[in-house]
Amino acid sequence: MRIEAKPYEYSLDLGSAALLIIDMQRDFLEPGGFGEMLGNDVSQLRRTIEPNKALLKAWRAVGALVIHTREGHRPDLTDLPPAKKIRGRSPTTIGDPGPMGRILVRGEAGHDIISELCPAAGEPIIDKPGKGAFFATDLHAILQNRGVQQLVVTGVTTEVCVNTTVREANDRGYDCMVVSDCCGSYFPEFHEMGLKMIAAQGGIFGWVAPSAAIIEALAGINMMKGAAE
Ligand code: C5J
């Protein structure tokens, strides 16, 4: 499947591809969550919800693998580096009571994936303590066991967890395509630059394409499936 992308066409092979949705969690996206409490404009992230929903629906329709991630820590915070806890010098930090339960702690309401993108039964959820989804998780093992070589990556935030994960994936040999309108940052200029950094220098970390290009290609597959049935 050919997808129009930057810096050049991406050849998507659904049999060895996974859709990787990064950290679409209530604390980052919902009004009243931790992100907004820190003074961020959550509408910058919320604009990614509808495109993600549409891509997820199209991806599920062709039966390809979907993986979700969540950033967060054990309730006893034993996996929270002190440096991560204190950096930012906010009066409220990870593990403290926040507007949706303890901030970025597993099992708390704010740590959940937003209802619009709720994982379906059988879709792996990776709980990650870091920014990158490969650090201290079994993501690489799951991908290897499923024969995945290509990652179509969406989520938040573009310059932090999406970029970090794509760089980690690139070093492990995966071909990543980042979906431009399905990623977002509280800072639009970081989003733009985050995407540019992926596709720069002939695709130094991967490719970038809008969801419409992928959904169009997936629709073609469904039409072919329908005609064969
Ligand atoms: C993510 C963050 N998910 N910005 N986390 O990007 O702290």
C-alpha cells in the first residue's frame, strides 16, 4: 500500500504493521486534568481526538494490530526517578493528589485513556514509566513476537512522548510513520518542529503523513475485501 508522505512515499504492509497510539490519557487531554492544571491549552491536544477516532476505526476495520500506551507510575512510586518527580518545581507533581486522582499513577482516573479511544479487547496496553514507549516496557518483545516492522504512530505530545518513542523505535530498526493531524502538542510550534524533525534529512527518524492519506488507502483494502466476498 502506497501512502503519500514526507519525505517520500511510504510503503505500508499491514501484515507487519501496528498502529501505536501514545498516551491519549485523560490527565493530558481533558479539561480539568493535570495538563490544564499546569496552565496548558488542552484544545491543542483535543483537536487530535476526531482524527484519531477515524483512523482507529479504519485500522480496526482491516483487522491490523493496535497498541495503546499510557505514561504513569506504580502507586508506591518505586519506578519514579526522583529527578522526574522534582523537575518543573511545581507545587503539585507526579504522585500527588490532582484533579482526577493521583497524578500519572496507574489505576487513577486521570491515567486512563480517554473514552473516545478506549482500547478494544485484545489490543495491548503498554504502561510506560518514561517518555519513550520502549523504555522499561515489553513493547519491543510484543512487536517482535507479532512480526511487526512498521509503526504508524499517533498521540501526544508530538515533541515529547511521540518523538521519544519514534527515536527509540528507529534505533531498534522499525520504520515509523507519524500521523500529523493525529499528534498534538500544547505548543503548536513544537508540534510543527517535532514533525519536521522526523522527516528531515531524507526521513532521519521516519515519515510523516496526514490521516486522510492512510484512511484512503485502508478504504481501498476494505473495498477489495468486500468485492472478494
Ligand atoms: C507525553 C509529557 N505523553 N508531555 N508526556 O508526552 O509529559
